[in-house]
Amino acid sequence: MVKPRNLAPTDVEHILPPDQYILSTSDLSGRITSVNPLFIEFAGYTETELLNQQHNIVRHPDMPRSVFSLCWDAIADGEEFFGYIKNMRKDGGYYWVFAHILPIRGESGEVVGFRSVRRCPSRTAIEKIAPLYAEMRAAEGSAGAKDAIAAGLKGLGTHLAKLGLSYDRLVAKL
């Protein structure tokens, strides 16, 4: 199952219950290897449709590619990643999550996959991160496909410099 190409985002928001978590695991390439019932419910796909698909099956077009670049850089280095992510459901609706993505290690300590734990973010955090993401997406769009990620990261860096924060500190503050 691949995300339908003609899927258009809608303005219908689905809000995670504050005391529940979306859980999933993926292999080293980002293919989904397990999901919990809440992931299935919020994504709107069946378990069969989700398994063995790239995690970007739920990527919302409002999300800057550069945020996912930061994520992959961190987890590929065996580090944890925390971030605010806007996901898109199979029906075009959306849901925000505060994601904690961490490596799964094998017996020898090598990274063998990734675990993602996502929970409901605060409304304040969404209100602060969404405009930043819009600026990053605009920078990516202006730069063209080849330079999009670098342009988004540059925009993020400029924003963070004004605040005197790293990305990790910004996310922690929200």
C-alpha cells in the first residue's frame, strides 16, 4: 500500500488523547515493522497497509523535509530525536504529535531499527512550531528540490540564532 497520489490534505484535525501513545518500530531504512492500535486509528490505514511501508506514508505536506533530515541525522548516529510532527491520515485529515524516536540496539550494541513513541503535543507548542515550519517550507520551495533541505536548515538556523537556542533546546522549551 502506497499513499494515494491524489490524496489532498483537509482541515480536519484529529487530536490524540493526552494519556495515550502512538507506538511503532521500523527497520534501518524506515520501513514500518510494528504499530499499535492507536497508530492504526489515527493514520486511518489498516495494519496490513502500514506494515512494510516507509514511515513517510503519514507525512503531511506541511512538514519541512529539513526536519526529517535532522531526525535521520540524529538516529543514524545512534542518538534520540525529539520533534513536533504533523502527520496526514489516509482520509487527508491531520494530527500533530510530539515524537520521540530512538534507536533499537542489537546484542552487540549495533543499531538494528528504530522505535517511535508519539504523544499529544500542547496547543501552545503547535502554535509556536507551525509558523516556523511554514517558513522552512517556503525556504525549501524557493530553493528547488536539490537545495531544499539546506535552505530549510538555513532558515531554521537563522531562527534559532535569534532565540539563542539549539533545535533540541527549542523543542524542549515548547
